[in-house]
Amino acid sequence: MTRYAQVKILNKEEIRKVKSVTKLALAVMVVSLLVGSLILGACVKEVPVPGPAGPAGEAGAAGTAGEAGAAGTAGEAGAAGEAGAAGEKGAAAPAAEPVEVIRWKMAVHVGTANPGWPQTQAIAEQITTASGGQLYVEPFPGGAIVPYSEEIDGLIRGVLEFTLNGPEFHQHLLPQGPIFSTTIGGLTMTQQVLWYDTGRGAALAQRMYDEVDVQYVGLGYCNVPEIWVQSSKPINGLADLEGFKMRVLGEAAVPLGKLGISTVLLPGGEIYESIQRGVLDGLDYAQPNVNWDMGFHEVAPYVYLSPTRAPSAAAFLLVTKDTWAGLTPALRQILEMVGPSTRTIANANQVALFEEGLAKMRDYGTTIEFLPAEIDEAFLGYAAEYYDEQAGDDAFYAEILADQRAWRAITEAQGIR
């Protein structure tokens, strides 16, 4: 007997039961396929791929855009031709909607010779790149769009969308501005970075900018100490400062005035000629490398070093609150991270550039000395009096000053200077 003889022959009743079960199974499969299709349609965005046409061309209508090429035979109406190969008569799917490009003008308070300019360019480039071009930032040096030191005014008026700016320039709107940047005898560059990133610096800065509806985005950079004064004549003691005419920025003008110095604020581009003509005797401006690039050594051959006048100077990334509110969370995160991700290298470079600038000055024949101690001591004393007076008249100013002094004590106790 062959093995086929062992196959059981079903009777009519058994055949009916098998047919019923088969129909039920097919129904379940159809329902499952329909449900799966609905779920996929809801979750998967249609990819813009041109729909194919049947190769015969007689009734081969274009397939629906995005269909994965059903195996339709030539000439079947509406079927996709042979495994979805793109037919010559296939209709192109609609193009994806373009992403709106946001264009910002960004201004900084320094010129192109200042180390702050490369940092400004790096920030603008990184934002544009990290956003995939969605937020395009075009940087401009000081004075290119709005007058020098009026960047925050341009931001508030809508002339700018973004600025990297020192809060010492905001004193006409916010009396606490300078203490966030160039506090005399205050935080060093390292201490200041830590105060803004992990201390209360950022929160206190935002409280100040709330007064003018501006969003503090973050710390763009901090500087190493500036030259205390670069002079056209030697300074040996306090007596040499009586009637001394000096370009000065920020709150330092008050204690310097008590030393007998006549102070004036001028843009960097006007300093050289003013000293050359005798309108000024000296200047506070920046670090040795910056002053060298500005050519000040040619008209002011005496350099006096001390970190007391400007231990560091901060520059903030700022936008208006309305602009900030209109950004996506992803773009906000990019803006918040751009400062920390670019300033580490910028700050490290400043240390090396400081020494390079001094070396160039020495080679040129510039006299470089430490500031006489009696000037430093008197200056710090007058500065402390000034800050205490300001704190007595302004509770918020007092809070900022106290927090800075406490932070300095905390960091110095850990050997951080």
C-alpha cells in the first residue's frame, strides 16, 4: 500500500466546518490589515516620492504618491507598474513645505581688531550651523548698525535682533549694569564665569533685564585683566595724576576722579588721535594685544599694569523677550549653549595673547611697569566707598554686590582666582 492510502477522506460535515474556520480566519486577517493600514497612515508621514505608471501606458494611471509599488499588471487602471518602478507618465508628488529661515542681525560693542570680534563671529556661525540654517545670524562690529555703546537701544527698538554686549554700556537704562561686568577689585575671569554658570549671576542679571523686557541668554565671554592705564607720560605716584586727562569707561570714572584724574568716554577709534593731539594723556581700553593692534604704543609709550581697575569684563548674549518667546525650544537650547561651547577656547586664547602683546610692546621700546602701590591702594579705597554708597541707595545693587563679594570669598578659599 502506498503512503497516499493513509490520507483520511473528509465527509461533507467536516468539509463544511473547515470552510467556516477558513472564512473566519480570512476575515480576521482582512480586519487586521485594515487596522494596520490605518495606524501606519496616522503615524508615518508620506514621503514625497513620484508615483509610477503602468509600463503599457494604455490605462496605467499614475500611482498614488508614496505607494510602495503594488505589483499591478500592464494596463490595469490605477495600479502601480512593476514593483513601483518610476513610470515616465507618473505624476510628481507635492514638494515638502520649506522651513522658514529666521534672519537676525547681531551687533557687538567692539571693532574688528578686538578679540571680542572673532568670538562674535564664532557665536554667529555656530548658531547658524547648529540650527541647520533655520536661524541665520549675521554679525556686525561696533558702530556698523547702531552707534557705539548703543547696542541695547537698537535691540529694544528692533533695529537688531541679537547682541553680544557688555552690561557696563547699559547704565543709562539700568543703573546696576556696570557691576555685572567691570567691578573694581571684583571677580577675576575664572570667578566671574563660575558665578554666571553655577552661582547666582545669571538669575540676578535676568532680574535686571526684566526692567526693559530683555532676555538674558547667557554669558558670551569674559576678559582677562586690562592694562590699568597706558600713558603718554610717566606716572610715578599720586602727584602725577593731578589734572591727568584719561579716557575711562564705566564706574571707574568716579574713584579715578577722586585721584585728581579728569575722565572722558570716547569710542576706541577716537583715542589715538586724541592722545596724539594732547586732548588725552592716557587711556583705559583693553589688554596689551588689543592696545598694540590699535597702535596706542606709538602715542602712549608707558604701560602700567594692575588687575584692580578691570579684573575682568563680561559680555552678555541678549534678545528681546518677544523674540525669545517666538523661538522653538530647540532654537532656545542652541542659543543657551553657544556661549559655553565657544568661550572656553576664547578665554584660553586671551591668556596667551596678553603675553604676546606685552612682548611686542617691549620689543618696540614701551616702558612696562606695575602701577605704583600708593595709587592702587587709594584707588581701591575710593572704589569701596563708591560701591557702599550705591548699595545704600539701591537695595538690588546691594544684593548684587554682596553676592559677588561672598562668591569671591568662596572661590578664593578653594584656591580659585
